[in-house]
Amino acid sequence: MRLAIAHEWLASRAGSEKTFEAMAGAFPDADLYALTREEDVDFDFGRRPVTTTFLDRFAFTRHRRELTLPLMPLAWRLIDVRAPYDKVITSSHACVKAFPPGKAAEHYCYCYAPMRYAWDPDIDTRTARSQAVLRPALSLMRRWDLRSADHVDHFAGISTAVAERITAFYGREARVIHPPVDTEWYTPGDKPVRERALAISRFIPYKRIDLAIEACARAGVPLTVAGWGPREGELRSLASALGADVRFEIKPSDDRLRELYRSSLAVVFPANEDFGIVPVEAQACGTPVVALDVGGSRDTVLHGETGYRVPSPDRDLLAEAVREVAKGEISEATCRRNAERFSVARFKRELREWLEPGAPGDGG
């Protein structure tokens, strides 16, 4: 079987990039493609090259994706393809469904979300700032996205919520294959003292770190906010105005992030995410999660067993859930067992079963 795996852009070691890396590990003989790649970001692709498009030649086209979005279908159309393929996996949240071999080969689309630029452009502040430029192109992108879905033979979504949106937008059925989480790295510590809640994400509006700050202030629980982003000043001002006990940790290392997970009494996760790796990493460290009852949290947080899901982004409901978690009645072992459902080995096995039904697996 000649196989190609194509991803959007390789800009950082974030969730979709780590998933692409795991895909490459599951199929060590596959050829790899991406729209762009930052050379200073380290990936383990087994020493295989990654073929990129013309958008990778200049820093501007690599870094201003919200403005180069209309060029992405053309970039994929013009990419230098090495050979015909029997099967293609597209690792998709934007335009990679246009990868040319996907039209002739059997095309498996692993979808993080139907293209948010087309269907939900206000969710990212970078896109929102560019609305004057993008607005005329958005309806065209939506129609293009629908047409590109016709070239897909099989869809998989990262969560039940995404599978439902694939059906709603594309009229297609999709299986659910949850993305991989490094449960071998994120593990419980040695009986840590859990005194503070934790919120971690980029500091952008839809992540709703402001709700985490307000909820913990109302619950009387100290909070550590870890991450980075353009709203840092606003969030610090909010914490100061509330007189809340909030500590900020900017861009913590992987070691420090694991330490924070292990020592937190709960992770407060008030964002509506398609999957959300943070809640699983937290549970892998034995830490319960307070989240919204939407999106990927419905798949990852077991209400009343590994945390609490609240029905709406309401600071009082979140504060009540934080107070419940602070009682310490959620089992660390139960959190850990739940997180193990999302391991890297499980992801690779399910991915291989998707492409090769009935083929014997190798256990990881």
C-alpha cells in the first residue's frame, strides 16, 4: 500500500501537529506533506522529509494564515507530489482536503473540525481582525469546503461533537477517533499538596480564562493561570480588580506544566473546544476537571466521577463546581483510568483499524 499523509501547517507542537506526528509513527513508510513547516520546531518523523507548498517559501505566507487562506487551495493544487498513492490521510482543519492525490486515491479525512474560517470565523481573534479582508471570500470558502468534501471517501472526527458537525455541514457519517494524549508523560505525582486550581490556555477571548478567574474568586479558591497571549494584560487587570489570589505563569515548560497539573486541586476549563487536550492531560495526572457541558468535554470529562460539567458558561455555576471539586472527593485513580482511554498507542491502533479493517495490529 502506497500511503501519503498530509497536514495543514506545522507551526508549533500543538494538538493537531502532535496528532500528525502520531499518524506518521503509525505508518512509518508513508510519505508526508504539509502546507508549511517551521524548521525550528522539533518533530519526530523518523527522519522522513516533509514536502511543503509554495506558501512555505516566505515568512509572511507562513505566519499570516488568516490572510493567505484564499491561497491555500491553490497551494495544495500546485504541491510537488512524489507518486500516485493507494490511500491518502488528510489531517484537516482548513484546506488540506484539496491535497491532489486525495481525488484519485482512497481518501481518509481525519477532521479536527469543519473549517472554522468558513463556518465560524469569529472564534479566532486573528480572523476577526481581518474580517474586512476576508468577508468577501468567506462564502466562497464555504462553498469550496463543501465541494472539497466530495473528494473524501471516509471521515473521522476527533470527538462526538465534531462528528455531528461533519454530518450537519457535509451530510456525511463520521466515526470518532479521539486524538492522542501523552499519558506516559502526564502521570500522577507523589501525593502532592493540592491547594490551587489551574487554568491553562492561550490568552485569547474564546478560551474564557476570564470566567475561570471570576469563578475561582467567587469560590474562594486560589488560581494559577498558565499560558500566553494578547489578553494577558486584561486578565491581570481583572484578577486585580476582583482582589483574587491569581498567579500567572507565562509559557511554562513541559516539566513545569506537568508539575502544575499534579499539584492542582482542579483544572478549570471554560472553553467550548472541539476536543480539548488539557482536560485529558489533567486527568492523566490524577487531577479532576471543571468544564462546560459542550464539545469535546462531553467525551473526556465524566460528570461526577472525574470532575463536573456545567450546563452554561456562568461564573456562579462554575464557582459551585469548583467548590464541589475542592472537597477532594474525586478519585485520582478514576481520573487516571479515564485518561488512559486517550493514549497514543490507542490512537495508532484505531487509526490502523480505520485504514485496514481486519488487519492484525501490532499493539501500539
